[in-house]
Amino acid sequence: MQRSDKLRIADVPLNRDVFLRNLVRELAGTLENVVGMADALGFISVVGQNIGQQMEGDYKAALNVGSLSREQVADVLVDLKHRIQGDFHIIEESEEKIVLGNRACPFGDKVIDRPSLCMMTSNVFGNIAANNLGYARVVLNETIASGSAGCLVTIFLKQDSSQDEGREYFQG
């Protein structure tokens, strides 16, 4: 057996997915520690916005529509998370809000103690909802990153000046 063969069969928990999740976790942790949580949230928000725009375009093209309905927005949010190994599901859906639950984070255990990574979810969800429905305010009620068993995400679709919780998103 050659030296390289021994390494190929060695039980090393490393593949592209694990490597990329570790990379993202360490980048988020470095941002949180170096620039602080508020700025880390801002930087990751920009990434989430860009990824959300790409995903939104892909779904609109696949569905051959110029705009998504509320029902399609809810279904797209669940579907996109399933495609990246999240386990989101619709808990409640109305003209006022979409409430989603989640039992598995796409980042796996790498999200634990990295709340800035939740800005990816907030921005992807918020931008897709706002771009298609005019407005969204995303509240991350519970997150796996913060130690909850799952995530609870509320996407409000109507502006309410009495509410200041969450992050607001506007069309365009």
C-alpha cells in the first residue's frame, strides 16, 4: 500500500461541505471578534442580500413569473432551505405574516454560537419577501445559533410603526 492510499482510506471527517461550513463559521467568528457583532451582522447582511437576489431570480425564472405571490414566497423560502439541507416548514401564513419553523440549520452544528450567520436567513427571507410583496420585517424569534432546539422566524408583511423588533426590508 502506498503512502497516499493510507490517507485516502483514513477516517478523517473532511469533505468539501464540512470544509466550507467550517470556513464560513470561522469567517463569521473572526468578523464577530474583530469588528464586533453589529458590524459582523452588517457584513453578513450584504452577503445574504446578494445571495437572496440570485436565488429569487432563479426561482422566478424556474416558475416563469415576474413576481411571486405570497403563497409562492412562503413556498420558495421553505424550498430553498430544503435544497441546502435546512428543515423549514410553514407554521402560519396570512396577509399579515408568514411564520416558519426550522428543525435543522443548513450550517449544521457550525452555526452554534455564531448568531451573525442568522443574518443570511434574515436577509434572504426579507429581500425575497419585500421584493415581491412590497415590504417585510423579519424577526428571528428563536435560533439554533443562540441555543434553541430549532428556529422560529416571523416575516411580517405589513408595516407597523409600533413594532421595532426585527429587521425591515423594502422593495427594490
